[in-house]
Amino acid sequence: AQSVTQPDIHITVSEGASLELRCNYSYGATPYLFWYVQSPGQGLQLLLKYFSGDTLVQGIKGFEAEFKRSQSSFNLRKPSVHWSDAAEYFCAVVGTGRRALTFGSGTRLQVQP
Amino acid sequence: EAGVAQSPRYKIIEKRQSVAFWCNPISGHATLYWYQQILGQGPKLLIQFQNNGVVDDSQLPKDRFSAERLKGVDSTLKIQPAKLEDSAVYLCASSSQNRDGTAYEQYFGPGTRLTVT
């Protein structure tokens, strides 16, 4: 069965600092990988996705993520965090042939002024 | 393009009462999902529809939860009777039926926050 681990429950960074959120997945083949962001009281917004090809993918709001097959990881990065980035971030995986997403437990990002 | 619509946004009920949630997916999206998100956790799939047929309901507590998608468009999720542990946000999502990777992109509604007292 596929699974996703987000080891950091809560991260605090200063505005303007760089950010990396960790995500590790378990799946027998190459999965499709996603990062979603959820602001308080809001639904989930897709930040970026990896299907195949270039392992460094660009998303919205200046985010990027790198797929590393050898480490079963798909970490999310941003070079300079803005106060509006404070939210909860979810990594998700889906295996080919199955559409439903399996989510990690999320990482709550707090941004200090 | 309009997004996924859900109603109500908030609902408070007492245990053993019943409740229903409604979802209208993005126009033309054949696949519809209901997820349950308990506070502090990631969303968990309850049921997946392809058009008006059920694809996956393996994690749906069928003794109390039911869902339907009539005519392959709108969907309703019902809980009867509700328990305290059903307090959660219920998210609806939809995706297209394209024959490429975009079929795996899910678009989420704002969710319904249910509180069972």
C-alpha cells in the first residue's frame, strides 16, 4: 500500500528565509506526487505536481520540489518565504491506475516577521 | 471556470442526529471524491465516483455513511446517526477523465466543517 510521511509537524521560519518541507513516500513504482497548501478555513490548493520527466518541478507562488527516486523523497522548497505562506502543507501520492490521493499528515508553517 | 462548490460550510449537530453534505464538481469532471479530514491529520478518502458509479468505497463506514451521485454530476454524503468521532472537515474534490496525467489532478472545494456534540 502506498503511504506518505511528513516528518515535520510544525516549522517556523523568518520572513525572507529559505524553506524546505520534507516528504517521503512509499510505493512500489514511480508514483505521481503532489504538494497542496491549505490556509485556515480553506480547501486544498494544488501547488505543484510530478508525473515524469525533469525531477525538479516548478509550481505556483514561487515553490519548487525535487523528486529523488533513490531517497523516495519529494521535498518542497522556496528560496524566500513571505508572511502569506503561513499555512498547512500536504504532500500526496497516487499510484498509476488508482486516482485517489494518499496524503501525509501535513506540516504547519509559521512565518515570523 | 467555476470551482468545486460545497454546502453547507459549517454544521453543528448532536450525536445520533443525521446530516447531509452537498457537492457540485467542476463542470465536465467525471470523477468525484469525498475525503474526511480530522483535525491535525491529512485528508482520507471516503468514497470515489466515476460518473455515477462507485469506484472505491473501501474506507466508507457503511453502517452510518452513505453517498450518492445521481446523474453523474452533484453528489450528497450523508451520516446517520452521527457520532462524536465524525467531527471533521468533509472535502469534496473532482478530476477530469483526460487520458493523461492531468486526470490525477484533483480540485478541492472549501469543505464542510462538521461538529458533533
